Amino acid sequence: MLSRHQSPSTSSSPERKVPLTPFFSDHTTPESSGAFTKKAGLKTLSEMVSSVSRRSCQYCGAVAIASASTCAMAVTGDDIDFTAHARSGIGSTDKGGQQLCFKAAGAPSKYRLGNECETYAEMKFGANLFDQDGVQFYLDTNIAYKVAQQDDYETTQPAVREMNLKAKGVFGDALPGSTLWVGKRLYNRHDVHMIDYYYWNVSGPGVGIENIDVGMGKLDVAWVRNQNGVKYNSWDDTAGNIGYKTEKVTTNILDFRWNDIQLMEKLKLELGLDYGVGSPPDNLPKVTLANNDQVGKSHFDKNGWMLTGELTWDVLGGFNKFTVQYATDAMTGPGAGTAGSYMQTTDWYKGNKLWRVMDHGAVSLMPKLDMMYVLGVTQVKYDKDTMYPNYGQKATWVTAGVRPSWNWNDLTSTTVELGYDQVKNAHSSFQNAAGTELYSSDLFKSKLWKFTIAQQFHPQFGNWVRPQIRIFATYADWNTPNKYSQVTSPSTTPPATNAGSACNDSATCNALGLEYFDTFTDAQQVMNAYGSKSDGWTYGAQMEIWF
């Protein structure tokens, strides 16, 4: 029986020989050739077309999809995969207005249940382009969308998250089971779902080989490019906008992972080594450091390392992951996202050190009780020449949270999420709507407590069951800095750390107690809703699906 990718001409039957009788020419006709009849000529033509078609399928691989009329490996509906993740909802605050979301100043993530203020979707389309004799070519794409979920008609530019081709079996017996890939990819990311935090993430355009069998476990090798912003000492530009401008500096990363190392029956180890090197352009503008030294390309043309070890224990119908990471220089900054994943003010290469210890999991404590949890500490030590606002001070982020869910029946459950974030030597800032004034806090110990209760509706119960509809109420309480600085354009001097006026404007200080990156909330909205009050409720409904 033929497979759906196998044409009759490529079946296991013996190959027929095609005679080399010439085709019709200007000097030969069926009537003038005693050995060439019309019937025989058509038969020969058919056999040669069949032979050419057969060889196209065997040697053209994925490219032959364009010749679907002659090659039976055309992509059909059975070869197309569509998967998606999406969330959307509606919410408000107890003070009116739109839903606001809460993240501690300086923290790279937030506890997400009842604390997501956007509509977000990822649409993944894949196509099995070729699958025969142990060789497979698979196209993987991912288009993402994000809007503020405030209006009926909201426009956005889609983000191309993934566009890559995976080729399995192309190395034959040399590397059996391995896969060669190239293109944009969310590359083997490791995350904590309940805070949507990717602590091991070197995604981007790249090329690599994965699942190389090394006897004890598998080996993955990749070259990935990551390009994030680097801050420059352009405090006031000619247009009157204040703050640091941002340039892009490319970092090339070599990623080595030894995974699936079976230590015990339910205990696995994964080890990773990432090497990143900054590759700035030759004419990169110079920057002024805190000690007034001016440096250019050489300051960013630095390398860095990141070491990762992760133990995964299959326990209580779920898993527990314990992770230790250490990173230096380029791998604390743009190389791996800011401080590994956008922990603030590490937009430099030189001198930074990062270490992280994190434990998280999702388990079933009893048939009617599931739970997610996380406990982690991340510290970044900045170089003494690092510019405003940290000036070489260590920043330490501590996070702890639990999300138990109680099953009333298969269709509904009650979930509670309690989360706590603390950042030592945190900093927050925001500009006014015109971009002419900058408010900047001193370094302070940022703290935020967040509590959510939600009633969930679903087709069955479980930590990872989707779709879900949630009706939620969320409470947040955060602390505020002691001082802040206000700079009005034009100005060529950034605000000095720990120097400024006391918080006589309590609404401004209150807004400076939160982080606004990637929250779809801004400082003015917080001041409008809560004024000088640094706590409050939100409520709403949300749906989430993946398949």
C-alpha cells in the first residue's frame, strides 16, 4: 500500500526501463519511421514523463512541492498543522477606568493570573513538506499579535516569531535521529508558566543540530543571534526629548546543551553552556560612563558566558524543576535579553555578573487539588562604571508564589494565586505624555504582594487543561520610593541616584513603585485611578486557549 507521500512511480516495485527511442523531430514522423508507431510513441512519452517525475520526487525533496502536478509529494490538508495560544478578556479597577496590571519596580515578571491587560495570540502553522525513507523536512512558522483589548477595532503589526525549516534524517547513519534546522526560532526556551518568565531563552534567527545521540542523553548545538537595545548617554536630544537613546548591538551566541541525562528513573539532568560575543558596528558612537571616561566600540565588543544546570523530577503526577545559572558580561546584557530576561539596567556588556537559583513546578497534590509554585532568587552585580541609575550597585530579585486549584467537578474549579516580588536596589522612571519631563525614583527596595481569586470553567480539570474561562478579582499592594528626581527638557544632566526631592507628590511616588514594561499599563493610569494610594483591586473575565 502506498503512503500519502508516495506516488505509484516511487513504490517498491521494480523500476521499469525507458527505451531511448527519439521523440518526434523536424525530420521524423510516425509515418516515416518504420520502427516508430503513433501508439508506441505515446507510450514512450508517457514512460519518460513518469521517469522524470519519479526522479524529481527522489532528488528535489521539499522544492518539488512547486511541481505538484507531476510529483505526488504535494502538501495536502493532512500535512498542514495549525496550533495556537491565545488569551483575551475584559477588566476594570475598583476606582473605574480600564483594567490595570501590577509589576514590582525592577522586576522582570509578574504573577499573571487575573493580571494580564492585553489580548495576545500566537498562530503557528506548520507543513510536512517531505516525509519518506526516514527523511523529513518540516516548515514551522509562528505569527504573534498583541493589542490593548480596549476597543472594537485595534490595529497592530504582527510579529514574526518563528520561520524555520527542520530536516530530520539528512545525516543518515552518521547522526541517527538528529535534526538540522535553520531560521527564526523560539529555541528550546525554559520558563515558569505562572509568571510567564523565560529564564533560559536565546531565541532568534539561527542554525543548529539537535537530538544528537551521545549514549547518555542528547546533545544540541546552535548558533543564535540576539539583538537588544544598548543605552547611550544622549540625555537630551535636539528635539527636546529627554532620557537615554537606544541603539542596537548584535550579539552572536553559541549554545551547547546536553539534555535528557537520566540520573534515576524519574530524575533527569540538563546542562548548558552559552558563549556570546558583542559585535557592534565600527562607527558606534562613544558613550560617557559615570567616571566621565568615553568609550566606543571596544566597550561593547566583549564576550560572556552563561552556565546552566537543571534537574527535572517527575513527581506527584507532574514535575519539579531546580535550576542554577551563572552568567558574565555579554550574556547578562543584550546576549540573553537584559539580565537573562529583561531585568532592568543591565544594558551593558562589561563587568556584569548574574547568578540565579530557582525552583518551580506543577503537581497534583490529590485528585481534586492541583498546584503550581515558584521560588527564585536572581542577583546582578553591575560594573562600577555602569551608568545611571545603578552605579555599580547589586540588584537582587526575590520571587515566591503558589497557585492551588480546587476541583468542584470536571467543568469548574476555584483557583487562588498568591505572589510576592521584592527587588533590592530597584529603580523606576516614566516620562510625561509630551516626553519633556522625566520622573525618576531613587534606588529603593521594591515590594509587591498580589492576590487573585478566580472561578474557572473548563472541559476537564488540570493544571494544563485549556480552554478556560476565568472570572477573577485581583488585589495588589506595593511600596514606594523615598525620593524622586524631576528633569525638564532641555537638560544635559541625568538625575543623580539617591538625590532628589522627598515624595511631597505622593501620587508620583506611588506610580514610581511599579514597573511598566510589557504590562499595557502606564504611570498616568495608575495616578488617575489610585492617586496616592499604593494598593487596589481589579476585576474582570478572561479566556485562554491553546491547542
